[in-house]
Amino acid sequence: MQKISPTNDLAMKKTLASEENKDVLQGLITDFYEIEVEDLAIEQPYSISDYKEILDGKDIILLRQTIKDISATFKIADFIAEMQVRMSPFFDERAMYYAFDRFCKNFNKAGKILFDPNGKPNRYSSLRPVYSLNILNYIHFAENDVQDKDAFHVFEFYDIKRQRQYKKDVIKVGFFELTKNQGLTINQKHWHDYFTTGTVDESAPDYIKKASKVIEFANLAEEEKIVIEALEKAEAIRIDEIHQGFLDGQQKGFLSGQDNRSVEIARNMLQNNEPLEKIKIYTGLTVDYIESL
């Protein structure tokens, strides 16, 4: 293993939620939302001890959960990001919930409230814009439309009738599909290369090159290598379970098809007034079930 997968939970946290890699997260936000990022503060910074606690507890189910989320604040807004490697029911609702929930959590927050000239606080002044980025390793928007072939979509408040954007930035929810590569800026293409291959071109910005170096297996601490191997094993088990479930489903489908065929044969034999015992022998159905037909 030369590099760990950039979509791996530990890789996501280590590259985008580490104090020593704040420039990587800053670059990600700027490249996708074209805003200046100052005074960046990462919430719940990456710590290998969090993974070790799960690993020491032998909780393989918890280790396999998708927890690839990042949250941070900067001077003018809040930022949240999530990596979703496979399709999930109601993901659109979930993405919107996380963004709006983050927006509402700042309401009446100490240290964020502004006061009028008379010293009266305005609790709504503590609300800040929220920029959300959902990085998806599957096709989220169907490709029936030319527009849906674009890899990056951003949704915000907009007056469709008057074709006017809302006067303030409130919430912007972005979806970055790694299965597509159209409609991207140069730096966004570099991010696409990073997330899909772990490698980047020499022309990529230094912070994306840095991310590519961070995920090199040789650059990991020994305890990180242990966790990564456990994560890889957990993912392999999950894939095996899915494959087995698929095979079981195929077998059930085959048996269901066989049952349907037996019923069809039984009906035909009944129409020809064949004896029940004979039909039982030919179809394997019980006499009671044949009588019910």
C-alpha cells in the first residue's frame, strides 16, 4: 500500500481537520466557494486517539460507520463538509438538515451577538452564513440532462421568477461528485484528481500536493498504520457481506421463480383434471396448497 485512499475516514480527517494542515482545508473552501478564508478554526480536530479507543474496544461496527465529516469556522462564515462514498436514502434531506441545523445552532450564541447603540442585544445577529460541501463518490444527479453532467453543483436562496439571488449569503449547499469531471475550475480539477487517485499534477497548488503527501502510507505513524489496516479490513468485511447478501438475494429470487413455475404447472394440471397426488409429485407443492388453487 503506497497511499491510503483519500476517501478513507482517517485520511479525510488527517488532511482536512488537522491543525498542521489548516492550509489544506482553507484551500478547499476557497477553491469551491471563491471566498477569502481568515481566522480558520477547526472544530473537533483530528486525533488518532479517537480511532484507537474504537479499535481497543473491538467495536468493528462503529469503526465501519461513515463519520467523514469536517466542521470549521472562519471570519465571515461557518463551513461543514462530509464525504459520502455510497448512495444513502434521503441524502438530500440529510444534507439540507445538516446545513440548516448548523445555521440555527449559532442563534443566541455567546460572543457572536451584536448590540444596538442602547446596549440591547439582537439575538439574530449571531447567525452566520453556512457553506456546506458534500463530496460524493457516486452519481447523485442523474445524467439525463446536460447540466447534470457537471461535477459540482451549488444550491442557495434564489428568486426564480425575477432571477435574483437573495441579498445575503445565508446557506450554500454544494455537491461535488467524484464520478464526474466536467464544469470544474482548474483547482477543482486538481481536487478531483486528489480524491479519485490520491495523486496530483505538478501544477497543483502546494496545499493539494501537501494533502497527497499526507496520505502516503510511509508518512503515517505506526499507530495510524494499525488503524488504517483495521479500517481496510472492516471495509473488506462490509463488501463481503454485501456480496453475500447479493448472492442470497439471487438464490431467493431463483427459488421464488421456481415456486412461480411450480404454481403455473399445478394450475395447468388442475385444468386437465390430474390427480392431486400426481400434481404434488410433479411440482413439490403440498396437497393443501394445490387445493387452494
